[in-house]
Amino acid sequence: MSSQDLPPFRSRTPEFVQPPIPDWKFGTPCTATEEGRKWMEGTDDDDAFKGVDPLTLNTRDLYNVMKSGVIPRPIAFVSTTSDDGIDNIAPFSFFNIMTGHVAFSITKAENMTDTLANVRNGFVVNLINEPWVMNSHAAAIPAPHGVSEWGFSGLTKVPSKFVKAPRVKESAFAMECEYLNQYEIRHPGDGTILYIHVIGQVKYMHLRRSVLNEKGMIDVQKYKPVARMGDISYGTIGNVYRMPAPSWAEVESLIPDDLKKDLTASSSQLRVRRVAVRKSKIVESHLKFSPASATMSNQSLPPFRSRTPEFVQPPHPEWKYGTPVTATEEGKKWMEGTEADDAFKGVDPSTTSPRDLYNVMKSGVVPRPIAFVSTTSADGIDNLAPFSFFNIMTGGVAFSIDGSGSTKDTLANIHNGFVVNLISEPWVVNAHAAAIPAPPGVSEWGFSGLTKAPSKLVKAPRVKESAFAMECEFLHQYEVRHPRDGTLLYTHVLGEVKYIHLRRSLLNEKGALDVQKYKPVARMGDISYGTIGDVYRMPAPSWQDVEPLIPDDLKKDLRETSS
């Protein structure tokens, strides 16, 4: 279907709604709801899942399969400056954060050599918003060396505070960063370098005051975040719902003792046992989702509605190279007030507590995919935990484990291999229950109500409810510490994907996951999750295709910043 045959893009404000199952009980399986029963139909068939061995795929096909499954992804729009003063800008959707730090992967393709060479001079990660997504997409065109993306993107440079590279004035959330480290990701077959995984330390943040809430965090209803989806697709946020993360002390009395044990039985035995336990013991074992800190109680919010994402036209189908954001009515509204001296709030990570820094960064870097990681200890205890500081690169995964100790089981177990299970709407409440920091020896599998399925190559089981699961082998870890006192904040883990399981019923004709069937879940700021709203596709043309369309004066590096 051509873009002209699709409905026009409509900018929608995300709506806050109740969680999918507000009265969910510990141990209740996904199949307890009508939607869950439909979701699990056919999963007991022998051919329900397609297995993919990364070694048997070419790099392009593996890239397409993985990026269709790990969605939605935030986009790092990275601005850099070369040693001789040439400014460069490029988008990266294999990107995520840790408190006070960023991590993104740069392909070794020739068109990314500018960014790779420049990051050591410092760089700025600018988050993309709907009103200027067309401008940012233009910068993805692989321009030849010496041609500046700034000119033909129509974006505005403003000076940074600490680093040489300018930031994007149109961005409501920008992080100035210092290069820290890099790690090469190689093809498991022939050893070819696929990506350089870069870690940077955030030195300063710029936040648009007009999109902040009363707590000084980014307000998702004003922020208009952009999600990177599979193939050449982008997405908007649909609905947003909040689910608190209670402590073990708050919920231990609500969980029957039988559900705290590690259930190592097969999936069929596990289901029989859970049904029996559910009927007799968990009538009052509710996990309530109505935090006192919420601005409205969940009862006052509309109920959750599962909505199939709709494919629409891009925001501005007739956009021309060099056209500024303010050329549209929405763009003019977006840029109102940005000339004021106090339009942006500055945040210095070195003077901000880790908790406040964590809250600010995770409110700005949205939407994030969630790695639901299953591991097995040396003595056979299975563990489950979600991580939203996570992303991928072709053939590899990267996620960050909190240094507080609440996820120490995962950190201890990953050396035995692990599985990254991606979460879908019908079982998001089950997955959220596994975020409760249970004490050692207590299995999240029992009280989450999820089903173990055997993996092919690693010891840890995968989650049967997951439509996309990656068996991984540990590669490398890197400690991320607070810049002021050296406290361990995160352990950043890299893994190699050894095998992928994909639900056949959710695949499109190209063998990638169909977003309209997949029902992906996004992690947002504070205690919020989100759904996908509309999806639009924007091809990435070659420089040869577009060079005649770009005036010569827009190919030059425009070094002057806006005054």
C-alpha cells in the first residue's frame, strides 16, 4: 500500500488509562483473561515457534529480524564535531541509558565513520519529538564526508555548555556527553566488526521547561516522543498506564508459600500445579495498582483498551530538504518560547542525587523496550527480572543491571547464559510482578504466573508467553560508577545472541514480527508503561537518490550557531 492510500498522520496526546488488569492476583496465568486466552492459542503446537540460528543468516536478515522484535526503541540523535570543526549529526536507535550514562551502537558501515571518529571529542544525544521527526530522518541519509547534515535537515544549532558539538534547539531533552569506553561487536561466524558499542558519561542536560511536570520530569503528554519500530517504521505512543513497584515486605504476605518456591517442573506440570494453587489459595492475593503518588486514582481513569496500531502517512509527506520545523503550524507551536533565556532547565549530574538523575533521564529517554531476562543459577534456581535500560545491535544485546543489589541474582547468573524475552500486552502485568525484589531462593516464576519453556542452547528456560525470545551467551561487562563518589550504579552487560524463538502466528510475509499482531509494550517515565499508537514508514534513500534534490548551499557545513 502506497503512503497516499493511508490515513493522514494525526498528532494525538497519549491518554492515561488503568492498567490492563487492575485486580490481577499473584500467580494468575495469562490465560485467565479472554485476551490472554486468545494470545496463547496455538502455542502448544510443535511448530508454534520458528527457530532462528544467527549463524545461518546474513547480517542484513538478522538485523531485520532483531529490530522487528525489539520495539519500541528510543532514538539517540547524536551531534558531534570533528577535530577540524565540521559538525555532524546522525540518528541511532540501538541506544539506551543508565543513570548518568548513555550507550549506543555505531555500525562499521562507511557512512558512520564521521560519528565514530568524532565521539572522542564529546557528543550530544538529542531526543527526537514528533514535530521535527522528518527533519531528523533526513539526517539519516549517508552523506559523503565533508557534507553537513545540519544544512539540509533544516535543524537549528545552539551552543552546548561543556562539549564542542552543538545541540539541537528543537529537542526538548538533550544530554551533553563525554566519551568513556567502546567495545567491538563482531560477527560470530567470520569475526567481521559489525558495531562499535560506545559508552558515554552525561556531563550536562538541557530540558525544555514547557514540557516539564510539577516534579521537574518530562511530561509525556507534552513531550511527543518518537519510537523506532521494525523495518523503516516509526511509531507514536498510544495509551499510558502506571503500575507501582512494591517492595517484597509489602507483598510477601499476599503471596502463598507454594508460589514462592522454584518450580522446576515441565511447563505442562507447572500449569496444572498453578491452576490448583490459584483455586485454593490466592483469592485475596491482589497486587494493587493505585499508588498514593498518582495525580488521579486508577478508578477515575478510563479502562485499558487494547488497540491495534494503525498505519498512517508520515507527519509531513511533502517535506523538502532544508525546510525548518516552523514551516508547519504544529512546528510553530512546538518552537514557541524557545528563544527565552530560561526556556531550558539545566541539570548537572555531578550535583544531582542518583535517584533524581535516574528519574529525570528515564522520563526523557522514552519509549524504551523491556528485556525480560530469565537466568538459572549454578545450583539450578531459575530467576526472572525486567530491565528497561536495554537495547540491541545485530547479533548482540546490551542491558544494564542496577548496582543496588536488588537484581544480584541476574548478575550472578548471566555467566551461565540467559534469555531475553520481549513483553507483549496480554502478559505485561505478569511480567511486572517479577520486578518485585524477591529474596535469594524465592523464584519469580511461581508468583508471576508465567510458563517455563525449554531453551535450545542455554540452561535458563524461556518464557512461553513471549513471542520473541533470544537465547544469549555472556560476552562482556562494564561497571558504571557515579562520577562524584565512585558508587557502583550499574553493571552494563553485553551478550551474543545464539538462538531466537519467534511466534509463527505473528510473523509477516518477510519472516519479521508484525507490529499489528505483536502488541509490544513500552517503558515510559516514573512507574509508567505505554502502548503503540500509530505507525508510519519512512524509507532511507541513498545519497545518490537525493543529492539532486538538495540545493548546493544546504550541503555546506553551517558553523554559526543561533545567537
